[in-house]
Amino acid sequence: MQKRISKIPFQGTAEQQEKLFAMIDRRKEEKGAIMPILQDAQAIYGYLPMEVQTMIAERLDVPLEEVFGVSTFYSQFALTPKGKYDISVCLGTACYVKGAQDIIDKISEILDLQPEDCTADGKFSLTECRCIGACGLAPVMTINEEVYGRLTVDEVPGILAKYMD
């Protein structure tokens, strides 16, 4: 599962940047500051686009590679924006064996959306995740907080239709 960098143009605001810089200035002397700074930055922007990672690296006076390395290593960090409807498909062993990849392929086909990306209108995002602890319901998909289990490829169009408003 490789993280992708968003194709959607970055649209940060001056207010967000001001919050980011104030937060970095408060934390930059802490040992191991990059991790908590990235967590706070993601809370400000909703994800960690390359522009935000660059601002963090420059403000901390560390190589961009160091910031990028942390943001791509930990699964808690998103490099692409999340849509209004964040679709997550479990690729844990039980889900994978029971056809989760086919579910992802069908979602990708219907929404013209690749995993770890967001539609241009910001309506849908698709995430491949590891075990969500619902192995008995494999394969499992969530859309925001709604859980769909024991899925078949044939059910995917009907489920997505509920969110197409």
C-alpha cells in the first residue's frame, strides 16, 4: 500500500498558515517535534499536502526528506484530502481472501477514483486500510462511520448510489 500525493490543487488559507506557523514555533524546540507537528498540521488542514510539508521543513530548518519520511511511514498521516464521503475498504487477510480487492476495483470503476485519492469535486475519497477488526463480516467497507459487511461486488453500485445526491 503506497501513499499517493494528491492531484487536487492545494487550497490552504492564510489563517491556516498562521495557525501552522504559530504551532510550529511553540513546538520546534521539543525533542522529536516532527511527529506532533505533523499531527497538528493534519488537524489544521485535514491532510498533509506537499506544500504543508515544505512549510514545516522550512520552518523547522530540516530537510524536506525528513518530514516526508515521517509522513509517509506512519499510516495515520494522509497525503491526499478526504472527501465528504470517505470510503475505506479493509485489505486485512480475511477481507482480502473474501474479495476486498474486487470491491476496490468496482468502486474505482464507478467513481473513476484510485485508492488514496479524492474526486476533483471533493465528494468521495477512497482508502485501502488494514484490519478494522470486523473479520467476521469480511469483506468490509466503511463510508464515513457506516459499516458495510459481507459485501459482494454486485452490492457496491447500490450502496454508492445512496451517496450520489
